[in-house]
Amino acid sequence: MKMKISMCYLQDCAIPDRVKIIRYGDCEEHNHTLEELDRFKRNSKLQKLAGQEVKKRYRARDIKAAIKSNNDPTASTELEAAGGQFFNIFEVHNAGKKWKM
């Protein structure tokens, strides 16, 4: 599968305002969605965030609850967009193991 990545920048800004990813070309072997990939591969930024919170000695369930932000519907949407809809307590434990080593 081939993807085309387009970045839109605001005037006088080095950070992109929007990123657009478009699939193109023909490949029958790779026809899975990003959501399917998110089930198996976790966002490294989420793992790093969880690891930093474990380092501060917070409990794993509290870290998961804070990252999931169940009280804020917009945060939940942003988490899904970042590929974190499958983020669970085991991910927090795994991120903590990296810090403890």
C-alpha cells in the first residue's frame, strides 16, 4: 500500500496545522485500516506518557483513567484520533517496566 502525506502549514509557522494521509495505488496484501493496526501497535507517545507517570509513582489504574479522560468527551475523541482507543491498563504496566529497568 502506498500513502501520500500532505501537510498544511499556517503562515509563518514551522509546525503543520493539518496532516492529511491518503491511500493510493493498488496493493491487495495490505488492505487493513489504521484502526485495525491500533489493536496491535500502540502509539509511542502514549507509552512514553504512561511511563513518565509510572515514574512519578502513580497507580496504573489512575494513569489509565487520566489518559482515557472519561469525563471529557473531547479528550476521548482526541485519544481515538491518536490511536489510543485500545489503550488499557496492561499498556501502562508495560510502559512502567521500561522505566524500572
